[in-house]
Amino acid sequence: MSALPPLDIPQDGRLPDNIVWFARALRKAGLPIGPGRIADAIRAVEAAGFTSRQDFYWTLHASFVSRPEHRAVFSEIFRLFWRDPRYLEHMMAMLTPMVRGTQEESRAKAGAKRAAESLLDGADRAVERAQEKEDEAQLEIDASLTASSEERLRTLDFEQMGAAEMAQARAMLARLTLPVPPVPTRRTEAGRGRAVDWRRTMRTAVRTGGEVGALATRRPRERWPNLVVLCDISGSMSHYSRAVLHFVHAVANAKGQGWAQVHAFTFGTRLTNITRHMRTRDVDAALAAAGAEAQDWSGGTRIGAAVRAFNRDWSRRVLGQGAVVLLITDGLDRDPGAGLGAAMERLRLSARSVIWLNPLLRWDGFEPRARGVREILPHVTHLRAGNSVASLEGLAAALADPGAGGDLQRIRRLAREG
């Protein structure tokens, strides 16, 4: 964290009230804060004293932050709430459309938008209403100077989205499709093909006095594969896994895409089968039931143990018919001795293909230094980011073209060089 300016001691004795309002802003931004933690924070500040802004920051940080993904949101709300003379200007800049475009907005710090929304608490709606009135008063609107919000959301990182933008992104994910071509089998059926069907040819010839008019042929029989989703729901993946599960729900309930069955599993510290919940038509009810079933949301990560449990208990049941496995994880395994490499090798041998969605690929400087990433890399057929709507749209291309491995070859080369 950068150096913080001095913070004057308040003279009105309202510091506990300010801490309560600060905690409410954190809760609106998504941090799990209840009355007990607020009381603990007030007692911690009383015990630590109010001597410097730096000490005050870390005292509240220790009281309210319990997960790594909440640090960025806490830092933004602290900067905007505690005596920053330009905090309202910062928030309005995050929430209102600017002439300069959306490039700067898409590069905003993680959690900045949610911090602004939690502090303004409805002021952005007033700004939007005022903007609508101003637009109605204009006779002409230059549409060339405005960018499509849907196009911007396609490439915006899930982590950078505010609450309203995430709702729009979920609606876009619900409309996505993931068609898959059928898989040819060794069995054949009557049809135009290269193999001659001698039995049907002779049977037809009997009807014409033994004269063979044409050779009957057979073609390979086709069947639809299964889609098996293994989704990491640990703390570092929580924002991405929720968005991807919306997409999986849309695929599981779509008709005419070709999948025989869609099986979904979540894992953090243990493996949970949520397939039956994904078949519920209402997406909110489906994810609520899945969250109640999986008790390890936003917890630790044991990828090796989860893949081993899947291979042992579920692979023979769901990986038949040339199944495609969709693995959603950042590869940051906290149990390095769990034999992740061997488990991934068995998974790859049992499936037709393994597509890995890793949100860490959103960083241009990503390098496969983590041990878990290196153990997964040799056993996947495709590697994609999966951090935005556009990246999920690319899954259809990965299924249609087996040679389109995404960033797989580049990341494997970096792993060998490292």
C-alpha cells in the first residue's frame, strides 16, 4: 500500500459511528461483515490507539478482511471514505460515462467500482436520471461517439465489473451457446458411406432375381458427447466461478446444442456434484441450491485431491461417449504433495479433450511458475482465459477446431524455458 497522508484525530467523538458507516459500506461491496466484527473493530481501534493513518488502516484491515480477494475492495473504500477530500469526484468518475472512452475504466483497480457503488448507494441512479433528462432535451445524438455497453462488457474482466454490470453480463452469458459436433463411432448404420453393406446388397438382389443393381453402403454412426465441468470455487476464483456457472447453467438447459448430458462438479477443499441443481430452469434457484450443497465456497484449494476423487468416484460414470472436460481453475494448489500431475494424466486419458480455463491468463506477463500450473499443463488440450464474456465465447471455436489450443503452446514454451 502506498504512503498514507496524516489523519487528524476527530474532535466530536464520533469515531465509532464512522467505523459503523465504514463497515456498512464494506458490507454493501460484498465483504461478509456482521455486528460482531464491527464491535471487534471498534475495540481494536480503542486498544491500538488513533495515532497514525497507517496504524488505523491496518487495525481495520485486520478486523474486516479475511480473504485475499477482499483486500483491493477494502483499500479502495478506505481511501475514499476516510477523509479523502476528492473521494466524491473519484466515485463519480467511476460511475458516470466519460468522453474519453472505456479504456481507462477497464484498467481500473480491482474492486474500485464496487467500492464506489457501495459508498454512493444510489447516487449513480440520480446521475443516470439527470443524464436521461439531458439527452431527451437534445435534438440530435451522435451515436458514433458512444460505445455499445454490451460490446464493452464482452471484454471487461469479471473482477472489474460492478453489480449492475455483472447483472448485464449474466444476461449475456444466459444467451451464449456451446454447440458441439457429433462424435463418429466404430459402429455403422445404413447410409451413404464407403463401407459396402453386403448383407443388405444381397437381400435387395434376391428381390430382382439375383441381379445386383447397386451396392448398398454403410456409414459410421454418430453420437453426442457429454460435457463435464470441474469448477474451482476457492477464494481466489469466487468471482470467476460464479460467472462461469451461469454459463454452464445456460448450456445445461439449452436445447439443440448436441450435448448428451452436462455434468457439473465444484471443488475447493472437497469435490461436490451439483449436476442436478444445474438442471433447474431458474438460474438463481440453481446457483442457490448449488451453494448450499457445496460447503467449501471461497475456501482453500486442493486441486489434486479433487481430481483424484473425481477419477475414483465419477470418471467411469460420466466420461463415456467421448466426453469433453472443462476445467476452471487458476492452478494455485495449496496441497502440492497430492499428486496433481498423475491425477490429471488419468483424467486426460479418460476424456476426449480437456479444456482449461485459467483467469490468470488475463495478465500479459503471466508465467507458469506455480507448481500446480506446471503439473496441469502437459495434460490439457486447450488453454484459455475464461475471465470475460468474450473468452467464454471462444470455447465454441475450441470445440470446433481441435488444433486451436489457445495460449497452450506459448505457456508450455514458457514452462520449459523457466
